Amino acid sequence: MTAVSTGVCSSDLANMEPGPLNHSKWLTTANRILRLYITKTDPDEKLVILATYVMKVYGPMWFTIKSNPSCINGAKHLWQTVSLSRYLKSDMKKIVDNVIQRNGYFGHPENVLVAMLGDDMESIRELAYQQILTARSETAPGIRTFKVPALNFDAEDYTQIIMWQDLKITEADF
């Protein structure tokens, strides 16, 4: 990590074989990007953007998810990914935000409530309980679809990753 973040790499590290491919395609890709980055004396802008993203977002999130893999942490991981990606320029942020939105399943109210119910803070658990009581007073006819609502990319906390006031949550949603 030091070689990547400083841009200074010893010749023995630069000449090392990267080893066998990892079964995780994205992890392998991230490793290859960093490996390529440290071998370049003057990397182009696109490679710098990719290596920086791996160092600032992908790498930290990979370790966070590996050390806290429970679904109770899913909404927290989603929010942290959004939060870590805020350093990007607006054009890159737009691309990344579209991908996060499309794959943001832990931003569904059911999953956010699961995280809230498992939170260490009693006030967050109480807020989840109140959301559930409100939802139980609503009824929804027909078959529900699992659709992730628009994510709040300006959220200051995982509990705000969705705009609760804009959603009509019914008992069938949780």
C-alpha cells in the first residue's frame, strides 16, 4: 500500500510476480491496477484515477466488508461506499453514483431497517421500531416488488441513505 500511495516502489517489488489469480474477478482487477500503477514512472490520468479509487474506496470497503460480513451491516457498508466516493469529481461521481444506485440493494427500506434494528445506539433502534409501527398501520394491496428507492447520496449517516419522508412503507415491505 505504501508503494501505491507514495508512488515510490523498490525494483525488487516492481519485478515480483503478482501470483495466481484470485477467484474474485474484481479483487484481481484491483490488484492488477495497483500493480500496473506502481510499475509506471509516469502513469496516465486514467490509471491514476483508477488506482486512487481502489486505494480510497474499493480497498477500504473490501476490508470493511470482509471484517463485518453480516447483512446487519449492509446498509452501513452501502452508505460508507457512498461516503468514501464523495472525493470524486462530479463527472466521475455521476458514473459511480449510477452504479451504486443500480446495485444498492441494501438501500431498500427492509435492509435499512434490519441495520437500524441491529444498531448499537438505542435511539436508532427506537427509530426503526417507530418506522415499523407506522408501516404496520398502512396496507398495500397486491404483489409488492422489491425496488430500491432513490438513494440519498448526501446522507450523513446510513439511516438517511433513503428519504423516509418520500416513501410509503407498508407492512409488506418489511
